[in-house]
Amino acid sequence: MPGGRLFLLKINPMERELFVSVDDYISGLFIPQDGVLTAATNSIKEAGIGDMSISPVQGSFLQLLVKLTRSAKILELGTFAGYSTIWLARGLPEQGRLITMEFNPVHADMAEKNIRRAGLDEKVDIRVGKAIELLPELAKESVGPFDLIFIDADKPPYAEYFEWALKLSRSGTLIIFDNVIRDGKVLDPNSTDAAVIGVQRLNKVLAADQRVTATIMTTVGLKDYDGMAIAIVK
Ligand code: DHB
Ligand code: MG
């Protein structure tokens, strides 16, 4: 492929329409209208900020993984407005707990309201601050090991987050990373985009690390072309 063009490839409008329609088709079949989730999405629109939440179908997929693994302790890095938090926490059993970390206090405040509206405030503990500073504190607390860890925070330190996730894991823990394909930009070895470089580094580390069995599932739909890395601790 000649110089760089491959990495600038964008889904064209007609393809995008198809992918979004298929996403809506799946949602229409499997995801009932839900006032709590709609309110969380509306809180983002009302705040006038870009929505970097996972899609409804991705939420249903993550919840399925929570149930598949019978997770009772979940750790999430990157709460944003709590949309993914709600999907994950709703998959927990009665006594299940979720700790979620958010750097931006405005986002954490939105999440707190959305999680309370969902009736999940007893199950969910929002910690405000930089994950890279909160994780060592968490490791000292003996709340782990976690059964499932969802990493969706800032991308440059993804490989460091992976190391912390391992420290907070047991054999069988599922570790999931959002946004590891980034419209295919991960193919560009000369990328200067800090987020791309962060996930490229993570993907390499994950592939080489003998402590986990891992792969990447690509996704296309409402959230354009991306992927989630999924690792299980040996
Ligand atoms: C961004 C972050 C995300 O976690 C995501 O799913 C999409 C976009 C971002 O930082 O732009
Ligand atoms: Mg994300």
C-alpha cells in the first residue's frame, strides 16, 4: 500500500450508514428501551461534550462477559459518565461490587448521578483521580483480586494499566481493553498520535506476555471501526 494512505482510510458515509443500521438492528432485537441508560446518554449530550461511551451493543457484550465469568468484583478504569459502569454493574450478583476510577471530576459527578439513578450506588464505588496514582493505593487495600477488569481510561499508559491489572488479578481474571484498533491507525508504525502509540505498545506487550492468553476482537458500528483486547490471566 503506497505511502500512508492506508492509515488515513475512513469508513465512507454509505458504509457507515450500513454499519450503524446493523448496530441499530442488533439493539432493536436485544436491547429494550431503558430510561436509565437513555438518561446517562442524555446527560452527556446536555453537557455538550463528545460521547466516548461504549455503544449499547458493546455494553450488552460486556455484561454478558460479567455473567459468563460470574464476576462479583469488577474494576473499571475510565468511568466517563458511567454508561459502561451501569452495563457492567447490572451483571453483578446481589453482593457484587464494582470500583471505577475517573480522572475528570466533572465526568465523575455526571457518573455519580447516572449511577444513583440506576439504583447502583450501593454496588459502585467511584474513585476520583489519576488511575496511575489510585491503583497503588487500591493494591494496598486488600479488596482484590478482581474477577473482571475493564480498561477504558487514557490510552498512553495502557501498558502500565495492564501491569496493575495483573497485580490485582487471580488466575482466570478477565482483562478487557477498549479502543485498541482506532480506525486501523494501529497499523501505522510511524504514528505520532499518543493514543495510537499507547495502544500499539499495549497490544505488543499483551501478545508477548506469557502470563495471559489474549486476543483482539474488532468491532464496527456506532463507534466506527475499533476493537477490544481481551486477556485471561493464566
Ligand atoms: C476516546 C476514548 C475512548 O475510550 C473511546 O471509547 C473513544 C474515544 C478518546 O479519547 O477520544
Ligand atoms: Mg473507550
